[in-house]
Amino acid sequence: MIYQKTLCKGFLIIALLTFCLQSDLIANNPGNQGNSEFRVSVIYDNYDFKSGMKSDWGFSCLIEGASNTILFDTGKSSGIFKNNFESLEINPKLIDFVIISHDHHDHVGGLSTFLVMNNDVSVFIAPSFSDKVKNTILNHNAKIEIAKEIHEICPKVYLSGILGTSIDEQSLAIDTEKGLVVITGCSHPGIINILNHFKSSLNKDIYMVIGGFHLMRKNTSEINAIIKDMKNIGVQKCGATHCTGGKQIQLFKEAFDDNFLQMGVGNVVVIK
């Protein structure tokens, strides 16, 4: 009987050791981890996509799939932001970082509302942001992160650093297996400048770009030139929205055809 108990314990120890060894091998073997999947959910936009949501001038999206969950911009109206945020059934407590692309009302309007829901976050802003925005963050006991040069804020997610001359703005890039996915607020520094900045700084191809391009005053020939530059850079998919301009968005849609991503409030872009 004693022998049998000892034998059983021995088998149990061997089984546990084998399981731990195999688990360790799997965890340390990237080939066994599968492909990463990122999700970009549009919370605030000029355009409708999903019923029950409210569209309005501004932009905000949620980025999931990295080691940290990120809220990028917060739209213009705090009420509309909260309505759309809750309609998408987003858990605010799961958000770690807030990125504010630039200090314009259509991107910071919902910030205070969000910080009431979750102030245990780091908010990334530019040094030039107004005292009003800085005080909003501090008064909610959230942490301010002043934007640096281009840098990795968590594995596979990069901030551009501050670009532009008249309007300071930062954009975000996700490093996926297909290439960089660039997300912009309004692209005041110029959408092509932003894309070239990420491509040259990170030495990686651009796969997709989504967000506002601020091209409302550009004519057809100017838009076509920008589209040509995008494709020369290597952009495969495009989701122009917000301040890009209605007629201008149509030109992007025609140029990218099946690779154009229809944005709008409630849409979820999945990048595998």
C-alpha cells in the first residue's frame, strides 16, 4: 500500500513537471501564440454607422488588443460621448491610457466625462495644451504624460511625438503583422507627413490609416495627389472620416474601392 501511494505521488510529480515544462515552452515560443488581433471601435464621428448611436462633429475611438487598452480622443459633446460610450457597452475600468491628439474642442469634449468614470489612467497630451485641459486631468486625479519624441507607450503601440508647426498634434500607430495601422485625429501636420514620419522612424510599412485627414478645402486634383502619395508609401487600406470632407471622402472611397473602410459611430475595425 505504501509502495502504491509513493508510486502515485511519483507519477503526479512527473505529470506536473511535464505540464509546467510544456506550458513554459508554449509561452516562450512565439510561433505557438497565434496572430494578434486588434480592434478599433469608433465612439465619436461625424457619420452614422450603427443604429442607436449619435453622430456629431468630432472623433474618438477605442483601441483593444495590445497589452493596454487605449481611448484615442473624446469627441466634442460630453453627452454624446457618454451616450455612444455606454451604447457600445465599453467598460471604462478596462481603459489604461487616454491619448488626446490635439487641443481642439472636438477632441477633448468628453475627457472630463470619461475621467469621472475612470480616473486611474495616464492621459497623453502635448506641452502646449491649455491649462484648462491640464487642470481637468489633475482635478480628476489622473496622471498627465507629456508627449515625447516618437516612442512606444506599450508593446506594439507608438505615439508619433508632437508634429506640426501651427497646431501641435500627435498620432498613434499599431504594429501589426500586416504593417503599421496609423490612427489620426485631424492630421493638421499633413496626413502624408504623418505617414512618412512613422514609416521612416519605425522602418516599417504602412498597412492602414484611419481617422480625420483635414482635407475639406482641398480640390479633386489635390486629393488625387494625396491618394497617389499614400499608395506610393504603401498604404493598402484607408478609412478617411471626421474632418476629411464629404466629397473628399468619396474620392478616397473610389480610389481604394474594396480596401476603403467605411467609418462612422459604432463601427468596429478588426485588424488580424
